Amino acid sequence: AGVSLRRAWGERLGSGAAPPPLQLEVGFGRQLRVARTAPGEAAWFEFAELCEARPGEPARGAPDFLALASAVRTVYLNGVPRLDVRQRNEARRLVLLVDALYEARCALHVAAEAPLAELLSPLLDGGGADTMMAGAEVAVDDAGAASLPFSVAPVGGRYSVDGELASFFTAKDEAFMLRRTLSRLTEMCGPQAEY
């Protein structure tokens, strides 16, 4: 995977020298470095650069992706893996990235480990509540676990002693976001998505 994406990037660069890297102001004193740029407001990233935790660097989030979407018109994203329950944070960052690029009407070219429809299927299919819970960032007390179905339990956060929810997303919310992301990826990438 990635051969066609690299070829398209090479065509975008042309025979001239690549433009210098960009330093985007994200806010709160943070910056996003866009090391690989091309004429016409294009940027190349490896999936890990944007969506995985990197030692010594703050995790990327919506402000980073909004700054990127306002600075470039086209993003080339290489190395998107098939994400499973152990990569829930990476999947959430991918959701935020795709949302920012989609809303800004940026073009997105992707090289992935699997067809787009399969990239998030391990998270959507999940193999049942036990598998999903294994990767969830949630602690449920004994009483809460018995009384609340997984589909409405938080994917992140904790229950307090009285059972009050302290999370923003349920598994249903997360599944909706993942399906929306797949739909947007399909719309944005169309047949040029590579795997």
C-alpha cells in the first residue's frame, strides 16, 4: 500500500524543490509542524504523525486538525491501519481529522492497510460487549455493571459511587461517529483510496 499515493505526491511536487515546512499555530502556545508540503497547499502525513500518541509530544486533537484544514487544501495520508479496540484513541483522532477536513472541503488521498469499509470494522463489529469492554477506558462498579447495558455505558470516563455518568460518549455514540467517518472517507476518497 502507498505506491500510488507516493506517485500522486511525486506528481504534485513536480520537478521543482518542495516548499519549506509549515509551522501552524494551533493555539494555547502549541504548533503543528507540517514537514512535507507541496505546491497548491498540499501536505503529506503518515497516520502515526497525526493519530497516534508520540512520546514527548502532546496528543493531536481537534485544534490541530482545524489548523491543518485551514492551511492546506489537500492532505495525503499514508499508512492508515485497520483499527481495533486497542486503538480506540487513534480511531477517535481519525474521526476528528476526517471531520475537520470534510467540513473545510479539503481533498483527502489515503493509502490504507485495508479497504475503507474494513478500516473501522473491528471497532464496529466488536465481537460483543466483552471484547469492546476489554479496550474501553471505563471502570464500572459491580452494581453498575449489572444494571446498565453496554450500549449506553460510557466508552471513556468512570461512574461515580452513585452511578452518575461521567463520560461524553456511549458505545452507540462512538459507533455513530465511526459510521459517519466511513461515509465521509468514502465520499472524500472515492475510488482513489489505496490498500
